[in-house]
Amino acid sequence: MQWLGPVTSRRMFGGTGLFLEGLMFALIVENTLYLKADTATRGDFDALGLPPFSYQRNGRDIALSYFQAPDEALDDRDLLIDWANRAYAAAMRAAAAKGGLKRG
């Protein structure tokens, strides 16, 4: 995803978090790409029946605001860029709502 900009990665949730300008916008776990969603974009994922990333902690399922990327986007660079840009925009909105952009 370097064509989005300088994407960095680090281990997160048993997978790899993808960061652009210090904001996590995507997660890869077990060869599945998940993209950041929020109230503005979640409907797009729901309309396609795409599940959220979840993990177990203390016997409970915890769902994060990252949803599986559509298969079509994995085969179409322009479509993937569109979905990734929306995921990054959701990450920016989430950071702004928390009182500022966290860089790191």
C-alpha cells in the first residue's frame, strides 16, 4: 500500500497494523485485510456483509472497528485505494474525536 503514502507497520492483535502518517487504518490478520470503519463508513461494510475483526479476551469476543476488505478490492488497485482512503479518513476522524491526531 505504499502508493497511499509512507505506510509503516507494527505487530497488533496477533497480526500487523498498517499506519499512514501515524494513524492505524488497516490490520492484516491471518492473510485477511481489515479496514478502519466508523459511523460514516460502516454501512458500506454492512451492505456487503463484511464482518468486523474480533478476538477473544477473558472468554469474551471483542469486535474492533476494523472490517474485512471486500474481495473485489483485493483484485482492483483503484478500488483498493478508494477503500483504503476511506479507512484512513475514518482513522483521522477517530483521532480528531479523541482530542487530536496521535502520531507515532
